[in-house]
Amino acid sequence: MFALRTAVFEVLGRGIRSGPRLVSAGREAAKCQTCFGDARSLAARASLLHVSRTYATVKSPGGPSQLDDLPPTMFKKEYLGIQNTEGVNDVVKRLLSLDMASQSDKLKIKIQQLVDKVRRSPDDNTSPEVYIANLTARIQNFKEHLQNHPKDKANKRWMLMSIDRRKKLLKFLRRTRYDAFEHVCAQLGIEYTFPPEYYRRATKRWIAKKAFCLQVYKEAKKLKEKELSQRKKRIPKARSPLYVFPQPSN
């Protein structure tokens, strides 16, 4: 609302183009109070409304979606097992297919396709591979939504939570079943990167403090080694026993 008010005031002060010449919207608005039938004042008001509406309806262009490769003639997930659909009415087919399906119905089909690529068996629904495929489809859906709605903080939060959950599952799968980990990354197009050594932002003060701490650690290590070597020099190599026990004679 503050940005819209700023844009309106900027237009009022700068002037807007109405017809072949540049007119001041503030001056024309003042004329509107005395003469409502003036054509120029009506043009200025219409131009001002057009600027405000254009500002309010600007949207960022969206890119390609992961759901574009789904054919519209494919049935929904609930009706995939229907047989003998040749004699069904066309309107009923459209209602049961993806032609008139919602975003959530299409996302269910996409999740099922990704799960079928990585599942261990046809009855597998709880393995880490299945969860990773499910999260991958949802993360991509969140990304596409944020491209059109970048101020949606709730979806961004859910996307970050899903990414963290998928990282943990990939780490567990890499530690337990490395062959399955490679298969999942290849099938789902995931590029696994190792977590950084430090998660905090590397400022100049932090870098200087880290270098100083490393220098102190090295100097302390050298002093310990020097003290240990001096102790070894003070200790004699061989000591004569204090008492020799007599050996029994046969």
C-alpha cells in the first residue's frame, strides 16, 4: 500500500501523458472540483486510474512447469485402473481425465511417476527412496509457485523444510545403501552436494579470529612438544634395580 501511494504521488507531481501533450494530473484533478464535465479532467482521472491498476496487476512471468509433460487425456490417480472406456461419453472422459483436473490432482500423478522410478518393489510405500521422490516433486512445485508469487512466505517456509528433510534422507541413504543413493540421484536428477564446513557467514572479523585461533593452537602444540622432549631428556634411559631377588637353585 505504501508503494502504491508513492507511485500515485509521483505521477501527480511528475505529470502523465494524456493525448499529444504532457499534463499534470494534480492540476487536472483540481480542475475536476470546479468543472466535472471537462474532457481533459476526465482523461487525467482515467489515466491515473490506469496507472494504479497497472501497478497493482503486474506479475512476474512464470517458467516451464514439471506438469507440462502430463498428457491431458490421462485419467486421474483415482481412475487409472478403469477398463473399457471406449464407449464412455466425452464429457465424462474430460471430467475423469487431467483435462479438467486441478493442480493437486496433477501433482499426485507426477509424484506417482517419480515413485515408480525409484521404489524397491511394487508394494513399497515407506522406503527412503519413496519419501525422497515425494519430496522432490513437492519441492519443484513450491519453486514454480514462488516464481509467480515471490512474497508467499508460507510456501517458502514449507519448501525450505522439505529441502532439509530430503537432505537428511539422502544423507542416511548414502551412509546405508550407496548403490540405491546413486540410483535415486540419477533417476530424479538430484545433484548431491556435501554440507559446508561452517554455516555462518564468513565476515572479516570472523576470518581474522579464526586465523588467530589457529595460530595460537599451533604455538601451544609446539610448546607441548618441546616440553615433552625436555622431559624425555631428563629421564635416564636405564635404571639399575633397587633389589635383586635371588634365583632358586635346582
